[in-house]
Amino acid sequence: MRSSKRMAATALAAATVMAMVVASAMEGAAQSARPPEEQPEHYPEGAHREDTFYFCTACHSFKLVAAQGMSRDRWNDTLDFMVSRHKMPDVQGQDREKILDYLSSAFPERREPRGWQSPFAPK
């Protein structure tokens, strides 16, 4: 009877140690899996890059912006849309011009559609 209690206590202690080791390893993995913080330097150079970066990242990731490709007019319409639908602060005058200058030069309209293309589609 004593040996079975001793074995149970030993098994419990071993399980506790293993749980602590696994929890510690998972915490370390979670910290190393965290993506690096976005910085303006990660995006195309251009006048007003920092101003645009910090204005946009007040609400969302700049990766969302970088994934777009639009004309200056469409960028302007997008800013209007975000003001009306998402309550973005309305930026006007020189500040708006600076943002539009950067967005339209760094992320211009794409001529060819992105994404998967059928290899059988006519070219």
C-alpha cells in the first residue's frame, strides 16, 4: 500500500514538473512568434512617409494600406469613405495633400490584377 502511494506521489510530482516545463516552453514560443512591430522604415521611401504611417496606424495596420494600389482620386475617395463610415478624423488642406502625395506615389494604381491567374486564360 505504501509503495502505491509513493508511486502515485512520484507520478504526480513528475506530472507537475512536466506541466511546468511545457508551460514555460509554450510561453517562450509565443513570445518568439510575435511579429515585429511595424515601423515607417518598412515601407517605400517618400516624402511624408512618417506622417502618413502614423496617421493610418492610429486605426489599423499599415500593411492594410500597403496591400492596396490606387490612383490619387481613389485614395482621396477612400479617405472620404473612412471619415463617413468609420468616423476617421477628417483631414483637409496641406495635411490631406501630404497623405495623398505619399499614398499615390508609394502605392499607385496597379495595372494588372493581383492574385491567382488561370494559366488557361487568354492573354
